[in-house]
Amino acid sequence: MAGKDEVLDAEGLEARLLLLPAAADCGGGGGSGGGRKWKKTYLDVLGVCCSAEVTLVERLLAPIDGVRVVSVVVASRTVVVEHDPAAASESVIVKALNKAGLEASVRAYGSSGVVSRWPSPYIVASGVLLLASFFKWLFPPLQCLAFAAACAGAPPMLRRGFAAASRLSLDINVLMLIAVAGALTLGDYTEAGAIVFLFTAAEWLETLACTKASAGMSSLMGILPAKAVLVTTGEVVSVRDVRVGDVVAVRAGEVVPVDGVVVDGQSEVDERSLTGESFPVPKQPHSEVWAGTLNMDGYIAVRTTALAENSTVAKVERLVEAAQNSRSKTQRLIDSCAKYYMPAVVVVAAGVVLIPALLGADGLEKWWKLALVLLVSACPCAMVLSTPVATFCAMLRAARMGIFIKGGDVLESLGEIRAVAFDKTGTITRGEFSIDSFHLVGDKIEISHLLYWVASIESKSSHPMAAALVEYAQSKSIQPNPENVGDFRIYPGEGIYGEIHGKHIYIGNRRTRARASSPQTIQEKGDMIKAVSIGYVICDSELAGVFSLSDDCRTGAAEAIRELGSLGIKSVMLTGDSTAAAMHAQAQLGGVLEELHSELLPEDKVRRVDGLKARFGPTMMVGDGMNDAAALAAADVGVSMGISGSASAMETSHATLMSSDVLRVPEAVRLGRRARRTIAINVAASVAVKAAVLTLAAAWRPVLWAAVLADVGTCLLVVLNSMTLLREKWKGGKKDDACRATATSLAMRSQLAADAGAPNAAAASAARSPAAAGREQQTNGCHCCPKPSKSPQHSVVIDIPAGGERQEERPAAAAVVANCCGGGGEGTGYGASKNPAAVAVVASCCSGGGGGEGTGCAASNKPAASGASQGCCSAGEGGINGRRCTSVKPACCDKGAADVSDSSPETAKDCRNARCRASGGREDDDLR
Ligand SMILES: Nc1ncnc2c1ncn2[C@@H]1O[C@H](COP(=O)(O)OP(=O)(O)OP(=O)(O)O)[C@@H](O)[C@H]1O
Ligand SMILES: [Zn+2]
């Protein structure tokens, strides 16, 4: 696992070469487009610096026959060419660019635009000669060496400058050459040499920095294997030949070649390359797996659900690529200004020389130099780079965290968000309903018949409730048969309809009852009043059944909303579910939401989003995409959740959270803000430095080399400043990360517990030692689980559009407290849930993780002292060192001890290290 980012095997490389062109074939399988087969080639073009070169590259390549689309990514100095290799081969394209001195080379996939670490001989020669010339005070003829320095370093500049000038574009090379020529005319050789050396050296440094930034891009997606092994025949085939429905074998340590569903075997899979989560995810039959993720420790057979070129990773790759090319508002503004600005500066510079000359003024040399300084300072490089490089770095950082942002515009909007609307089912809650009760109404129908009809119709629905109902029927040994269902219809926000065995059946909420004209009122039973979501089955206009379901909040949801609050952002919930369900979720969250809007139809959600925009300003909508597509599109930033979420959601939303970790939402906002700040600093710095140089030149003395240094220096500064966005840790973010790791790992574990149907997490929390329980009580105000930011009495607006009335509600105080830090949720209504995950989650938030300063299991360096409560140990599958030591089953408790906290520090430490070694990993530095 270690070094997945670094290690590049030939096979992987080949895969990337094969796969991407396959994915990029746009000519309808190569058929259309005059029988041409289009291919995308990525070129590293080191000579691309300003937007001036963008036009140059386009002018160079567009006339070549067989070249269809050319796009230039300034930030990573990449040129993407869509071409027909038969008509225009890669070498033809490279030659065309290199003739203009642009230093182009074809990028091998998986490599990352590698630039030689060492400066070119031109730069070295120029530097050495310049240095030697400084000894002219010892031996005056050495002065000539400065001239030689200028000549030695000039060839690349000359080639590029000439290519640009001959195509009538004014680029930085031309400006610098004018400055060099000017200095030589004035007989100032040292200045000329200094300009050449500074310029070429700074360009090289800048390229080096840019490369480092773009290096992450290629390693981002992990490496896809070129071959796959078919289980049926044992044949090794190219991944491109794997069809949908084939079963492929994935052994331990191999990368999953295609998206699919596990049909056999068990394993843990590292999905970091897609989700940014560094926690292995257990997989068993029926689990989904994705191409590009790493099978860590077991054999699995995977039935493919998509062709290699349509796998999620390929889609994401295309998305990132599109994002790289899309320009943000700020960038477009700067680019359009730069177009007029360069010629304007040349005119002004000419005026600076010509006017004094015409007026017969003295000291023409000074004016001449001033004009040159003006020209050099005019280079808008830094300004032009200020946005794209920052955007690029921020998007890369986001992608590494498992957030895919579809463009610079979205990134900028993220930083402006004032309100966030969350969908409930599947976003704030897990979207994994469990049926609490299912009652028959009347005695005309047998329950087994009704369940059979309901399950058969629900089999056709993808709503989370449908899965729960089908499962419920199956648990009663009733097998649904969707083939018998006719005239299936979906009523968004209401429910579904279908015909089976001549019966007309509606299943859904209150609205469905009205639609099916079922007027009778029912006596709601005690367990239903307590339950949250209530559904009705109407058979031939008569109410035939009532069921109640419940769902639990995601771990981290409350924390995410609180974090948003601390950023000054309002959070509201928009749900199609009942008011009771909305309030139940609010209570679980500790009353952190500002507003709840329930029983909304999809179009109501759009209206609410518009309302939020009007009231608070830029608004984000976070949804799972089932029926939020319109609201996602209406928001300033629409964020869809999860890779498994609907494909359309990924396409309509502006950003996608690859994992279902809601905590990424505030992180994304923070990243957006940081990106905005970085861009502002970049722009301000580049303007300020130029202004300072010009002022100095006008007020005191025009110093050419200082102007050059300022120009290339700010370029470099802008790149380096942007690269700070790539840094892993936020300022003071260590604690956050630690807590996050705990939260995710515990969520994962409780998930596991729920999946396995084993209430071990619940048992763990029940078997807690009194000592541990005492500690939990002390840490109730910890970072992971701060006390509710508002008093439980804080009133929320409950909006019930169905009745049109507004109601003031007070969430129950007990529920609020219990939600966050209560031990297991006793007596809170949901502590009684049948779903073991519910208890586990509650326990995990604080009791499991321990919470508090440095006490998150994942972060603990003192396992026995604080970090080790049940979540780390008894709940099972995780390790203390939540990152790499996770795949080995734990044994970190002393015999007879309830958990690690009751074990000796030595035992805990030994166990942790043993696990690290066993899993072939090393301890994370920051966790040690
Ligand atoms: N397949 C279904 N079976 C039963 N009830 C359904 C079904 N689809 C929808 N409903 C009912 O319609 C309501 C609204 O559904 P909708 O999908 O709009 O929202 P939701 O998924 O419950 O919540 P959210 O809007 O927070 O995601 C549900 O709460 C449920 O009562
Ligand atoms: Zn510049």
C-alpha cells in the first residue's frame, strides 16, 4: 500500500495510455467524423507561461490537418490535443510546437509532466559567465563576460520570442528581448546579462514548482491495471475487452480493474484514490467496488457493472480535466484585460521615449531606460497566473480529499456560501431505513398477500424506503416478483403506484392517500406515534396497511453543521419526508439546524433554495440526488453525495462528495474561502510589486534588472503561494483531522456492525467499564462533541407546506443531550431503535471515540491513557492507529480487560505496532 502514489509499474502506465484514449474516443466509436479515430494526447509544454502563449499554441496547431481540439492548461503547462493519429501523429504535433521553442514532449500517462530537476546548460552557462563578470573590478576586460552571459542564455528566449513575434503575438519573451536589446544599446552589458540569467532561471524554477503541483493530478486516481482475469475461463484479458456482466477475479494487493459488485469472497478495499478516506472498507457479496481502488487483504470476484471507459474513475478523470480547462470569472476578467493591456503598454512605453525626444529633452538615456522598465514591468505573467494556478491547486487538494469540484467558478462560489440546505434522507441520515412496524388495516386482505404486493411494487423503486420494505417482506419469507407489476408509476415526493393481480396499489405518504382517495382515518398505534416516517398502502382506494420506518443520522452530520455555523453559515433541512421525521433528525442532531422544511415536493425544494438565496445570499444545496436534481441545479453550488449516488446527480451537481462524509462540506467551504484569499493575495502582490518598481523607476532611477527580478520573482511567488493550498493540514487542523479520523473510522465500524447484523458495537457500549464511562462524562464538552451550540430550548421554525401553517417546536432536551454525548442513547426514543448502527453511532460520537483533546482513537499517542475506549477495540475491525493498521484484526486488550483502557499501556502500544508491521504499513507520523 505504501507508496501507491509513487510506484508506477509499466503495466499501470500502459493502462493509462490505453484507457484514456478509449474513454476519449468521441467519434461514436470512431465511426463518425469522416471515419476518423480521434485520440487525446497530453503534452508537457514547458514554454507555456502566459496567456500569450495560449494563442500561440492554438495558432501553431490549429492549421495542422487532423487536429480537432486544442486546449491549454497554463497552470500545469499542459496542452491537450484531440487529433487523428493517422493524419497528425504525436511527433508532428510535438515538432510543430518545438519549432517555436516551446519545449514540448508527450506525457506518458502516470508520469506527471516531469521536468528535469537541473537547469538547462543555457542557464548554467549564463549564470557562470555573469558571476565571472562581477570580477571586472579586478580585471576590467572581464566585463565582456557579461555580454557573453547574455548571449549564452538567450537562445531559448530568441527561439520562443521569434515564434511569437512572427505570429504577431507579444509575449514575455519578446518583452524581455526588447529589454536586453535596450540594455545592450546603452552599453550596459551587466544589465543585459542579468536580465537573461534572472529570466531564464526564474522560468525554470517556476516550471519546477508548477510541475510539483500538477504531479498530484496523475497520481490522484491511482493506477488502473491493464489486464483483468476472467473467473469463468481464467483467461487474462485487456480491461477494454471486459464486458458488462463478466466476472473478474481480484486478488489481495491488486487494483480493482472495473466497477462492479462483489459476487464472491470477502476483503477490505482501500478507496482512498476515489473518496479520500484513508480507512479500508469491508466488502462482501453484494458490496459495490470501484475501479482504481485497492483490494487489500482477500480474494474477491467482481461482476462488472460498467465498461472500463465508463467507470467512475474514468468519469471523474474527465470531470477533472474539464474543470482544469474551465475558466473562472476572475480568470476570464484577467485574461480579457491582458489582451488589451499589452499593446497599450507598448504604446505608452513608446510615448515615454518619443515625447521627450521630440521635445528635445536632456538625459534621453533615463527616458529610454524608463521605457524599458515599463515594458518589462508590463508583463502580466504573475497577474495571469494568479488565478489558474491557485484554482488548480485548490481543485487538486479537493480531489485528494474526495471532493470533485467541476470548475474554477464553483470553487469561487464555494467561498461565498452563506447558507446550506441539506436534504434529509441519504444526506443527513444514512438513507438506510428499517421498518419498525407494519400493520394491516381492516381484515379483507391477508398480511402475506399485502406484503407480497408491496414488496413486488417496491422492487421497482430506488427510493431508500423501497429497499427497507423489500427486505422486510423477505425477512417474512415473502419473495417479491416485480415482473407481475404493471403500470408502475412514481409520484415524486409522494410515493409509488403499481398494478398487481388486478389490484391498484398506492404506497407512499399522506399525499398519496389523498391521491388514492382513501378518506378513512386510522387509529395510530402507540409505536407509530413514536416512529418517524409513516407510510400507507392503499389498495383499490381503501387503506390496507400502515407502516412506520426510521433512519439514523450520519456520524459527523451534527459536527459538520456546527462547523458551518462557526463559519457564519446557516444550515437548513429540506425534506420530502414528514415533519415528525424532520424533527426526529433535528433532535438527533442536537437542534443544530436553523430551519426545517418538511413534506416538500421536488419543486418546493427549488422554491426554498431560491428563498434562501434571497434571504441569506449564495446558497449551497447538498443532496443525494434522488429527486434533488432540480434543487441542486438551482443552488449556487449543488453538491451531490457519494459515488454510489445516481449518475445524473453527479452530472447535474456542481460538486460531488465521493465519500458520504458530510464533514467534507465545511471543508469544501473552507477550501473555497482559502482559494479566494490566495487569489486575492496573488493579484494584490503582483499589482503592488509592479507599482513599486514603476514608482521607484519614475521617482529615482530606472533599474532594469530590478524590474526583471520583480517580474519573474512575483511569478514565482504567485506559484509558491498557490501551492500552499496543496498543504494537507489546515492551520491548527491537526485536532480536526484526528477527530475526523475517529468519526469516520467509527462510523465505518458501526456500519460494519450493522452490515454483519451483529450488535457488537452496541454490546461494546453496554459492556463499557465504569472507568471509561466516567471519562466520557468528563469529556462531554470535547471538540468532537461540543455541547450543543444552542440551548436545547432554541426554537426552530417548522415549516409544513401541506397545511400551510407554522408551528413552534422545542426539541426534547433529553434527546438533544443524548444525541451528542449520551452514553448509548438510553431513553431517548432512538436508543430503542432496532438498528444496531443507531446505538453504535451514538456511542461512537463520544463514548466510542473518547473525544476530547487528542483522545480520538485514531490520534492517540497514549492509547491506554486516553485514546482507547471501546470504539477502538471491542467494536472490532478498526485499529488504534486508524490509518494503516486497520486490516489486521485487533487483539489489543489484555486478557480479561474490557477494552484497551483497561489494558496496560505496553499491551496497547505493542498491539498497535504489531498491527502496523503486519499490515505492511508504517505508523503515521502525525499519529505516532
Ligand atoms: N418508493 C416509496 N415507497 C414508499 N414511500 C415513498 C416512496 N417514495 C417516496 N415515498 C414517500 O414520499 C416521501 C417523500 O419522498 P422524497 O423522495 O421526496 O423525500 P425523502 O427521500 O423522504 O426525503 P428527502 O427529501 O430528505 O430526501 C417519502 O418520505 C415517503 O413517505
Ligand atoms: Zn512575467
